Amino acid sequence: MLQLVGEVARRAPHRTHKVVGAARSSQAHARHFLWREAGLDAARLHYSPSVVRYLEQQAGTGRQIVLATGSTQEMADAVAAHIGVFTRAIGALPPETLTGDRKAARLVDDFGLRAFDYAGNSSADVAVWRVSRAGIVCNAPARVLRKAMAVTDVIASFDDRRYRGPGLQSLLSLIVRN
């Protein structure tokens, strides 16, 4: 999100105060506002090469790859189209956010309990790993990896330290489902 704030400040410094108002409403509103104000497209975000390669390999085996994110549906659709391996994108509809327990419930409703593998990178993803069949940890701090290992079978872990900026590994989370 910092990349988006910086872009708004560079392009329209007189509008940066609106970020605070959007953030007060909800995190989803703030992300939506920043995405639109910064005029960013998915091609300008940073993506973890190892995570993208992994997704491409999994898609090549016939697995359904679904993007599920706390970011807005508009952002999810843009990233899914840009990366090209996703069969579906699930995003937040402001003012609701789609993180933690809310995301876990949505994915269980859509796919079933322990019927999907889940990739994430933050403590908020622990709620989803608890209900997933297996976990994939993407560019997360060691403490998050330990939390994931405590609640699910971690089948893959990626650590592209130089790709920790906004993008697929931190702005968005994903699901890999059989």
C-alpha cells in the first residue's frame, strides 16, 4: 500500500489528505481509493518471480488457481488478468474487507473445508491456513512461517527478499485448489 501512497503523493499531492479519510472508512476503501488515484495498473506492481513460476507450474498440471485478496475486486481482476494463470478472482467489496476470519469463511463456503491449498504472507492468513488442506508461505517473516507450520502442512515456502514491495506476495493472496 505504501507504493500506492507514494504514487498519489507524486502525481497529486493535493489529494493525499483524502487517503486518511478513506482509511478511516475501511482498509478496503483506502486500497480502492489509492488504486484509482494512483492510476496504477497491474503491470506496474512488483511480483515475486518464484511465486509466479510456482503458480504457472501448478496451473500446468491442471490445478485451478484462484486469486483471493483483501484488496478490491477491481484490483483482483486486474492482477488476475495480468498474471494470466488465475481462473477466478475473489476480492473485497468496500466497505467490507476480505482478510482473516472473513476470508477463511468465504473460501470454506466456496470450496469446502480443507479442500484447497492456500498461499499467504501475513499473520492475518493464519485463519485461512487453519481451514486449508495445505499452506504455501510467500515472502513472509519467519514468525509467520512458524505460525503457518503450527496450523497446516506447509508444502512450499518462498523468500524473494528483494520482492517484498507491493505486488502479488504482499498486496494479494492466492489459493491453489485441485
